[in-house]
Amino acid sequence: MLNSGIAGSYISYLLKAKTRYGIHSPFMYDFVTQILNDKSTYEEYKQIDEVVRQCKRSEKTIEIIDFGADSGNEPFKKRFRKISDIAASSGISKKMGRLLFRLVRYYQTENILELGTSLGISTMYLALANPEAKVTTVEGCENTAELAKRNFGAVGINNIESVTGNFRYVLSNTIKTIPRLDFAFIDGDHREKSTFEYFETCLKKVHNNTIMVFDDIYWSRGMTRAWKKIKKHQSVSVSIDLFRIGIVFFRKELSKEDFVLRAF
Ligand SMILES: C[S@@+](CC[C@H](N)C(=O)[O-])C[C@H]1O[C@@H](n2cnc3c(N)ncnc32)[C@H](O)[C@@H]1O
């Protein structure tokens, strides 16, 4: 159930959200018709669905480090969790995972960074969308990262590099290894300050065609403020609010505009 803060944000989103009929910009029209509303059933979806099914069925328990935004500061607590629970609560939804897949596929982005691997479900969508891409994914919990690597192996994906460590300590070095950042998916440590700092660190490798996607933009008041700051940033031209996720583009040929769209 939505808490009252999120419910309020959702109502305001619904009131502002446009469908494709309210869109006049050719770039956005393309985005809506070619990506957002693309209902094709890509073969790769089936491979991911099977991994998700197996994770959701797994009764196995692992010890995880709880990096949750509401888990306080370091040292982070450890606790045991069932793999099925991790898959159900942390894994990206089918709708959003498939949208990430279509974004990468359509724009053919190559150098991809993900913050927050968990079991690697979103990572697989990103990696399978463009086999020529290299996906660098960062996860703080070693046991979870190991499971994700097993999932990548099960699907035979070999364009993913896993980095294990706290984003706070490993991101600045990780970003140096990426020649140019074509796509970033930020899906962990949902705090206002951290989210904005990760955005700023990524800016070092951003170019005109970079796409950045933020998950859970209305998860808390802090995340809502972080999203507002990100879309207002001078380097961002177009921002797209799909309520669950926010997408920003840096294309200088587009005038600065904030679109609130009905996701599906
Ligand atoms: C929501 S889950 C990611 C889900 C994944 N992207 C997917 O959709 O399948 C967030 C993950 O980020 C990790 N995480 C959160 N804060 C972190 C931090 N500061 N450093 C490293 N990992 C962190 C958590 O351990 C968790 O596995």
C-alpha cells in the first residue's frame, strides 16, 4: 500500500501526466511511440523471466549487508534473507525492466553503469539489450553480488563487469574506468544527498547523448527533492517523469523541458 506521502505524489503525477496525444516535440513523440509504447515481445525477455521465476521460488537464505536507505549509517547491519524475498522486494518490475531494455536497445548505448545490482535482474535487461555494450554494475553486498554473477552465468551473459563495494567508496574509481558514460541506472542508496552526489560524480563522464535513469524518485521526500534538483541541473535538457522512474537527457539541441508521462 502507498504511504500518504507517496499517494499524494502519485495523485499529483496523474493530474499532470500526458499521453502521447499531448506531445508535440519530435524527440518525445519518438520516445513515446518507439520506446514507451513498444509492446513487442523480445526473445530476451523470456530468458530473464525464467531467472526471476527461479529466484522467486528459491527457499535458500543468504546473509546480506543491509544497505537500505532507512538502515542508518555504517557499520551496516547484517541479516539473513530468503532469495525469494530479495527477488520480490528489490528486483525491478517486469514493466520497468523491459523499459530499460528498450531504452538501451533503441539508443544502442554501449558504456553502461548501474548502481545497485541486487540479484542482477535489471542488469540482465541492460546487458541483453545490446550485446556490444559493456555493463558495469556495482553492489555493496558480496553474497548478493555472487548470486547475481550466477544468474548472469545461467543466461550466458558475458558483457557484465561486477564491482563489489559501497558506492560511496568505489564510484569515483569505477567511473574512471568507463571511457564515456552512455547510460546510467541509479538504483540503490535512495537518500537525497547520496543520489545527488552519484549524479554529480557521473557528470564527469556524461556527453551529449548520455541517458540517466533514477529509480524510486518519489520513494521519500528526500528522493523527491533529489529528483527536482537533478532535473533542474543546468546540464540536463529533457527530463521524463514516469512516477516510478525518472529519466534525464543532456542533449543540447533540445530545449529544457520536463515531461510527466503516463508510463503505459
Ligand atoms: C533496489 S536494489 C537493486 C535492484 C536491481 N537494480 C534490480 O532491479 O534488479 C538496491 C541494491 O543496492 C545495494 N546498495 C544500496 N546502497 C548501497 C551502497 N551505498 N553501496 C553499495 N550497494 C548499495 C543494495 O545492497 C541492494 O542490493
